[in-house]
Amino acid sequence: MKLKLFVLAIGCVLFSAAYAQKIQQTVRGTIVDQDSQVPIVGASVMVINSNPLIGALTDENGNFRLSNVPIGRVTLKVSFIGYEDRIVPNILIGSAKEVIQNITLVESVSKLDEVVVLGDQEKGEILNEMAVVSARTFSVEETQRFAGSFDDPARMAAGFAGVNGNAEGNNDIIVRGNSSRGILWRLEGIAIPNPNHFAGEGTTGGPINALNSHMLANSDFFTGAFAPEYGDATSGVFDMKLKNGNNEQREYSASISTLGLDMSAEGPFKKGYNGSYLVNYRYSSLDLLDRAGVVDFGGVPRYQDLSFKIALPAGGKHNFSIFGLGGVSSIDEEDKDEEDENTIISKANVTNRLGIAGITHTYQLNDNIYIRSALAGTGTSFEFDEQIPTVDQVFNTTSIGKFTKSSLIGTTAFNYKLNAKHKIETGVIFTRNSFNMKSDDWNYDEDQLINELDEDGSSTMFQAYASWKYRATEKMTFISGLHYLHFALNDNYSVEPRVAMHWQFKERQAFTVGFGLHSKLDGVATYLAKQFNEDGTFSQPNKNLGIGKSAHFVVGYDNQIGERTHLKVETYYQHLFDVPVENSFSSAFSLLNETDGYTTRALVNDGKGKNYGVEFTLERYLHDGFYYMSTLSLFRSLYTAKDGIERKSAFDNNYVANLIGGKEFRMGNPNKNRVFFANTKIVLIGGKRFSPIDLEASRERGEEVRNDAEPFTAKSNDIFRLDLAIGIRRNRARTTTELKFDVQNILNNQVVVNEYYVPATQGIDKGRQLGLLPTISYKISF
């Protein structure tokens, strides 16, 4: 009996000791030269303020490993003689998954033994070394932390200076008064279609991003004066990178939320091989509940998506990767009258499909030269059927069509680091676009469906670019380059010079300036759409339409006010020219105001526009669990159509203000490793502009008629939104769990932001700001 009590006592002591022991994790990764991508051997990596000190040196492959790192948030410092120190802040360490960091160092041009740059340390440098203005790196952790972002990078970016979202809930990204049509999406260096579910023809919107943020590595977002490698964009650039899976151990995570049920897995292929896989799958929760009979309402969104990345290193000089993204979404929607819910005013059936697959190859020719190439295929399908009722509730089809597009894309880039001061990058991008598009629209003059588009064919686009980075001193960097774009469908082209400078004129202050000429092709449907003529014939008036262009001028000022507080001010001017506008001296129509679809109007490149403004960002980086970011954008957006009159554009909101912040708190017994977090976002946006509806003309024609004589003269009240996210994160020995409640527009403000004519009631329906939208999610990683 005494022996049993003794054994039991010893067991209790051991259990208590194990329970009290702090949970620890491994942090590992690779350190490489930023310009040449060559591994750096012998670099020092340490956890700042660790006691005892946690540190390591990189091996012959540039790899490092830090064992027994306590969970929570840590900051790394990376040092190597002849290179500038690098600070990597606020890395979130959990118990379930190893943390893998791939870090670049910048070689010192003055060959000092140690160089410490006190600029924007806390956030790290922009991933693209050729970008020094109007650029920001965003992390997966930020995407998941910002209130109201719903783990969506596009919604998270709407909190940055100069960026505005869509008040009605669509995922449009309005940058510096430009239409969202000017956005370029890239994935693993490849231009991709809009990666949102329920995206329409020619739009960058869609309420839900098909690319799960858990798949992303740190990525870049640009708002103007883009680096020379970026073409076919005039508004903004999302340059997204997929992270590599863990190549040493298998790890899993699963989550369920209002938006979807998703699962991910990652791990090595075999022991001793550095290759890895990472895959994620998500399915609509509302669709599952609808199929189970739990919910029952019109317009249940059905969607699912799959994304993956496979890393396949082959020897010391070759690295291959295979990546992909696929999504399917559909909805059967019924819109009802605001005043009488028994009256259906329209029906719509929409189905979208998205597919992206590619392979990349990086060849390290020597210590100064590497070549990066990629081959990818993309495809989209957008199918729709819209109906409106007659007075006796008989539904007639008013619009029906299907757009199927695919692209084969090949890219290669040659990177040559001459020395610490000079780097040259040149590249080419070849894209072959195939399309099969058909669309019928109701013609109210003829009182029948008329085919507006019926095309099956292909075309090509060729791009080439060259960049030169010159670091005159540690404090002064120049970027110059040229981008060329050729569109074979109508043999139009654009030659675009780019220049930029970054000057750190004081220890904690920097001045930036940039200029770039940029161009953007419209959707192929606009070039090939048919116009119905009065004599009953058809023509394609826009087949030879030229390319719209925009010249960007940017001047910026950065001030690292303290160790963790940063002030950034940028002012800009954009001159838009060769803008497609309707070929009529009495028309005010310009493609600058369009966000989706296509037009059958006859267009010419006689339009102009200008966007100018100033942006302020005051940010306190996350430290001791607390952070905030305050942004203010003051701007004007104007356009001039064929009639020669300068007007306010659809995106001339005049101001956008954001206040984003949050705090993490340790809960209860420290040994239980529980953290409570609260994040908030306050948004104030100037009223949205729209063209008033001519009610009498609409009733006479039986369709919506806007007052073209007064375009965008109507303006909504200011748009105010308060988002709030709270949750609990807990680390156990081998699992991390998180429960989060995220609410967008918690005050349920529903400002009227647009108007729509309703033929069924012969009245006007109000388009309102998206109301209260709560989501709850639970995630487990193991």
C-alpha cells in the first residue's frame, strides 16, 4: 500500500512538473542575399530579449534552426558582416506548427563590418527590391488579425492609405480614385484572373476571395508608380506569394466558420528530402446547412475552392515548384421589393469557375546570377441568366450568356547582381488568350433578345521589361527601367519608362520620389462586342480601340518617430490619357467610371482624367500585444469625356479615414497559455457618387435610364462602419486552437449608396451599404 502511494505521489509530481513546463517550439528557415538569392553562410540569427540567449548560425545552405523558443510573439535579429542588420518583428509562435522564416539580407555598399539601418525595421523591407514608393508588404498574420477582413487580403488592404472598398459588400478595390478594373492580380509571379468567387465579367470584385489566406507567405501590395516588371495595370498590384509547406514534419489544421469549412495539410515527401507539399480545401458552410435543411432562404451562396503548392528542390542550383488554385461558385437569387416582400422584382442564376495551375523554376547559375521562369495555365467561366417579371409576374429573360476564357502564360527573368551597388533584372512575359464568349441582351426598341457578343478565338499579349537598381550609398537608392506591352488583337502597344529614388537623409527619416507610365487593356469582350445599327446590321466598333494610359507621379516622406511608431506621408498626381470614351460630343461616358461588364458603345481614345491627393499613415507596430494604424486619404478624381467637360468621377469620394487597432491579453493561469484578443476597425468614407435615374424615361423604355446630362452628381451620405473582432487563442502541447467572433458594421449602418430602376414596380430601389455581417470561426492546428 505504501509503495502504491509513493508511486502515485511521484506520478503527481512528474505530472505537475510537465504541466508547469513552458511549451516551446522550433523556429527555422533560410537566410539569402536579397539581390542574388545566394545562401549566406555563417549569418547570426537570435531571438531579441531572450534569456538565456536563443541564437544560431546559418549552415552551408543558409539554413538556421532555433530550438526551445517559447510560444507567444518573438522578434528575430539577423546579422552578418558586410550586410545590413535585419529585424523580423512579432513572429507569432504557436505550439502546433513549426515557424519557418525565409529572410533576405541587403549587402552593405560601404563594406562596413556592421551596418544597422534604423528605418522601417519593424515591418521589414518590401519583398520586391525594385519597389521604393507606394508599396507595402502584408503578412498572413495581419490578414487574419484586422477586424472585418475575414482572412481576406483584399478586404485587409482596404484599410491601407489610398485604398477604398465597395460599400455594398463586393470585393472591389478602389485605389487612388481609379476603377477596380485597373488592378493586376499576380500569384507566384504569374498574372492571374480575379481570384474572387462570384466575380462578373471584367470585374475585380466578388464577395469572397477564393485564395485562402492561410496559404499565403508575405506578399506585396502597390498603389502607384509600379516597378518596371509590372505591366497591364494602372490602379494597383496584388503580388501574392504562396508559402512552402513544412519539409520536416507533417502538420494539419481545420476550421469551421460562417463563411466555410476548410482543411489544410502540409509536410515532407520523405525524410532527408527538402521538398514539401501544402494543400487547402474549403466548402461553403451555408451550402452545407441548406442541404441539411437547417437554413432555408433564397440566394444561398454555394462555393468551394482548392489551392496547393508543391516545392521540389533538385540539387543545389535548381528549385521547382508546382502551384494551383481552383474554385467553383454559384447562386440562385431572388430580389424582392423593399416595401412588399411578396413581390419578386428579379431573378438571377450565376455560375463561376476558376482554375490556375503552374510550374516555376529557379536556376542559380552562379553566386551573382539566377534565372527564374514559370509556365502556367489559367481559365475562367462565367455563366448567367437574369430575368424580370411582367405586371402579371411572368418572368422573361433579359440577359443570358456564357464567357469562357483561358490563358497560357510563359515568363522568364534574368537577375544579375554586379556588386553591392548594382543589380540588373530583365524579363519577358508571353500570354496567349483564348476565348469563347456569347451574350444576349434584351433590346427594348426591338422588344426581343439581341445577340451582342458571339466570339470564339484567341489573341496574344507580349511584355518585356528591364530594371536597374543602383545603390549610390547606404542612404541613397535609384531604380530605373522600362516596360513594353504589345496587344496582337489590334496591334496596339505601349512603351513605359519608370524611375524612382529612396533617400534616407537622416537617421530615421527618408524621402522618396517615383514616376511611371502605365497602361491597361480592357476586357476582350469590350473589343469584340457587337453594336446593333439602325439599319438592322451589326458592327464591332471597338476592335481597334487603343490602350488607356496613366502617368503616375509620387513624392513621399517616412519618419521612424520612435522604436515602434512610424509616420508615412505620400502625395501623388496621376494624369490619365488615351482613355476610351464614347465617340459622341454629346456623351459623358468614360470607361474610367466602369467596374464590371462590357459596353457595346462605340469608343475612341479621346478621354482624359486626373487623380491627385495626399495620404497619411501613422502606425504603431505590434508590441506587448498592442498595435494601431491610422490612415487618412484626401483626394480628387476627375474625368473628361468626348464632350470636353471635366467632371467628378464615380470614385471621387474626397476622403477615406481608417483607425485600426487591437490588443492581446494573457488570460488566467500563464501555464494554460491562453490569450484573449480584441481588434477593431473604424472607417469613414466620403459619400459614394452615382448618376441619378430619369424615372419617366425609365418607365417609358421599360428599363433603367440614367440622367446622362448630370453624371455622378448624386451623392450618398458619408459611409461609416465599425468592425469588431474578439477571440481566444490557446496553445496546448501539440495543438493550437482559436475561437473568433468577427462582426462587420456592428452598428448596422445602411446608408443609401446607389439607386436602381425596377421594371416590375416601375419604381426605384435603394442600394444600401452592407449591413451587420457577423461571422464566427473555430480553428484547430495540430
